[in-house]
Amino acid sequence: MLDVRRMQVLRAVVTTGSITAAATNLGYTPSAISQQVAGLEKQAGLPLLERVGRGIRPTAAGRLLTEHAARLSEQLAEAESALSALRNGCAGTLRVRYFATAGAALVPPAVAQFRAERSGVELDLKLTEPTDPFEELAAGRADVAITVLEPDQPAPEGVIARHLLADPFFAVLPRGHALSRKRVLDLGELADEPWIDADCGSTGACADRVRNACAGAGFTPKVAVESDDYATAQGFVAAGLGVTIIPRLGLGYAHPGVVLRKVRNPEPVRHIHVVYREDAAWNPAVLALAEALEKAARAS
């Protein structure tokens, strides 16, 4: 294989027209330059320089390698520039995974800030479930993710988790419901009500919190209607078919036919985090996006 460094030495000899001038420019002795050229000739299997009077000139093979050396020099400079941009968080692609309610409330302002600061970085944004991102991170299919963790739940090994916000659940009642006169409800007061299951009976971070909170209040919800999103669940509540509890970030749109009330004893809360792999913590772009998400969380 041809030695790129030796090709650059040959290029210096050809462009200056002499071994002595090339040695001066490169900081080598003429003997060292001659050895480098001789080594390259051995690799090429052809003579690269020929004497003309007191000077030298490249052979056809010498001209060919000199031209390639020039292109290689340009490509190496481009590669160094691209690496520098990546190292400084100004280039490359960040693969971001988020779940629906975080996507509605946190991701848009964070992405807007990030793109204003780092327009050279491409963002690959995809929707996922709150509990799925760790698999994506572990498999190398995601760089940054937004997920839900319990306060005492450690992040998986090799993953850094930064808390964004605590997202409390609110009771959603039909307008005019007897309990709507209260400003704050004990969760147990909803025990005898028909429930709208806003998570369609699924397993997952939010569904588990609802079930655990109700169990803590001494009851199991009597599900009357299953729904797979918060907006649809509010529609069923507004129609008087039951009650539900929904996290605050899921209430960006409040149906005009419902009222919202704080819940206590217990108050279900989900804790939202931004997570990324420890081996990505060097990347300024990853850190910049995490900081933008923290800023969006503070403003939400």
C-alpha cells in the first residue's frame, strides 16, 4: 500500500523542483527526503523522478502520484474540518426519541433553540413509547431520548439521566360534576365513579402510575370506556361517561366540556428525564440539546 506521508513528500519535491528546497520547506535533511522518495518508488514499482541537467523532474508515474497526493491533501483537510465540526457539536446527526406528550410540550421549543444555535447538526426525531428509549440507546439507534423514570429508579448502566420535570396528574371531570365544586380532590373520592382509561388498559409508565395510585387510595378503577389518547378520553368525560386522571403535559388541550382538579392522597406524578449514553457525554451537541430540553421544561 502506498504511504500517504511519502506521497506528500514527493509532491513537495515536484512542486519546488528540487530535493534540497523540499527538505528546507518540510524541515528534513536532503538525505531524509531522498530516502522517503526511494521508499515510495519501491512501493510503486516504478521510478518517480528523473534527472534533467542539474535539476529533477517527475516521471509519468511521479506526476500521477503527485496529482493524487494533491487530492488526498484536500480530502484530508476536509476530513479534519468535518471532525473538528463534529467534535465541537456543529455537525453530524443526532437521533432523538420522545413520547407524545413530551413531544407536544418540550421537544418543539428545545429543537427550535437547538437549531438556532447549531444549524449544522441534523436532528432525526422519532416518536416512541416512554419505556422504549433505553432499548434504542443500548442498540445504538438513538443518541438522546426523553423518558419516564421513578425518582428512586436508577438509569441503566452506561446511561446518564437528567431530570427535566415532575408532571402531576389532574382529575378530569365532566363540567357540572358534583366533585367539581372542590378545588382539590382526594383520589379516593373517584373510587365509585366510572373511569375512562386514557391509556387503553396498556402496560407502561403512565398506566402503572394510575393503577398504583388508585391502589394506594384503596380501590381499583371501574373502567367504563377505553381510550388510546388523552384528547379522546376528555371527549368521553365531557359526554358524562366517566372520569379520568391525565398528566399535566397531556392537558395542553382542555376540552370545553371538562373541568380539571388537583389530586392528592396520593398525588400521582411522573418524572420526565432526558437520557443519553455515557459515551456520548463528550459531544457538545448532545449536551446542548439536553440543556435546551431543561430550559423548555422550566418554561412549561
